[in-house]
Amino acid sequence: MKRHRRNLPLSRETDKIVTCRNVFRGVGAEWLLDQHWSVKIEYQFVNLGTETVRIAALAAFTPGTSPLSFNAAFRDQFNVVRIGLNYRF
């Protein structure tokens, strides 16, 4: 886990936490239709980790109170399905 600090426009201070657990999983199959043609299908799951950002807004606030802040979490994961038709010479 990595922690980064950076200032963003319209924000006072930002904490960024990145969790890197890269996961790639897949499965596939191919069937021969005749001497020259085959068909295939593949599935892949990709997980590139989660990123959480805490942002403290610079909006006007009463002295002695803390400014508004929120957390935003971004999860980078997706699924891929491929279907193909192959010709062998």
C-alpha cells in the first residue's frame, strides 16, 4: 500500500491511498470445425487494484470547525470476452 499527498485545485489537502493487487485470470477453449476452420472463445478477469482519495474542500467554513471532506474510491477491474473464427492454411 502506498500513500501519496498532493494538493488539488479547490482543495486544502489530499491523501491518496493506492492498494496494488494485480490479478489476471482467464480461461479459453477452441474447437476444430473442419480441416481448415476453428472457433474459439476466451474470458479474462483483470483487477488492477483500488485507489482511495480523501479530499478536504476549500469552501468557506466557520473558524474552529473542520472543512468539508469526503473519500472517493476507484476500483479498476473489468471482464473481457473474446470470440474468434480462425482459418488454417
